[in-house]
Amino acid sequence: DAKTTQPNSMESNEEEPVHLPCNHSTISGTDYIHWYRQLPSQGPEYVIHGLTSNVNNRMASLAIAEDRKSSTLILHRATLRDAAVYYCILRLRSARQLTFGSGTQLTVLP
Amino acid sequence: NAGVTQTPKFRILKIGQSMTLQCTQDMNHNYMYWYRQDPGMGLKLIYYSVGAGITDKGEVPNGYNVSRSTTEDFPLRLELAAPSQTSVYFCASSYSRDSGEAFFGQGTRLTVV
């Protein structure tokens, strides 16, 4: 399986944009890029996913590099509630499994 | 909709005891998953199922068993509890492998003493 690399931790100020990076240099053409987040003491929740084009939804935006070897999750205005561990996951279109890595712990400062 | 429901929320087991962690979903999802999460770590896949009657091993299946007799339910069985199985267990479901979104339960915190 292709692997992802994320920073262990990041900090952001409240109401400022946050850019969470993810490297996936061994990504294949059929790998989707998924992002989940896990708030303290809760199960993970889906954030966004994409294949080649940038994606937007009500929670965040996903910017995918042209060579697809990296991507960035963008939270446009961080709130205290966005403090969580963010997981970047590659998922083959044919894969039955959803495999998590270690993620980035995002701290939002008031 | 209730989504994915796990019971119990907390449990303390003695070494060698057995128990079943229950997971049910009301979204008619084909795919279901069981994960464990040790303190400060990411999630590891234990077992998964792509439909009723079909199950397969994930990364860390030893010490666990599953069954999938209905679309809604995916129980996880611990036969002989060991301290190494102390963890938080999450169940999840999704429509299919092509679906972007998996839904997770709130977790079962298990302690084996």
C-alpha cells in the first residue's frame, strides 16, 4: 500500500486558515486521497476526499498537487472545535480496507 | 438515523474472560470495519466485511473473531482476553469501497486486568 507522511503536530491561531500537508510520493493513479479527523474521545469523522482535482465542501478544501505526490487540507477559519488529529489516507479504488496512519495533531490557540 | 451504534461504551474484563463487542448500523451499508486504537496511537484494522456472510482479516486479527450474519450487525468477539487487548475499539461502516465516507461509532473502551 502507498504510504503517507504527515507532520506529527501543528499549531494554528483561532479564526486563521490552516494548511495541513500530506506527502504521498508513491501514490498510484487509482489511489484516492482521503482525510479524516478525530476529535478528543470520539471516533474519526470524514472530512473530504479527492482523486486529481481540488475539492471543496462545507468543512474544508483539499488541494492536490499536479503530480499528486502531495496534498494539503485547508481549513479556512480554524475554530477551537477544529482541534483534533487529522489523518491523510490513500485508498485504492479497488481496496476493501481503509488504513490509517499516525496523523497530525492540530492545536488551535485562542 | 442513529448511524453506527456500539455497545457497551466501557468494559473491564479479567484475563481469560470472553466478551462480544456489538456494532450495528442503520444505513444499509455493505462495508463494515473493526479498529483498535491504543493510547496515543493511530487506528489499526482488526477485521472487515464487505457484506453479509463475508469477512476478512485486517492488520491485527489475532485474538479476535467476527461474524456478519446480517447487513446491520458486525459483532467482534474476544475469546480469551489478554492485557494486550486493552484498547479503544471503533466500528465503522461505508456503502462500498468507492464511497468516500466511512461512518464511525463512538467507541468501546476496554480494559483487561
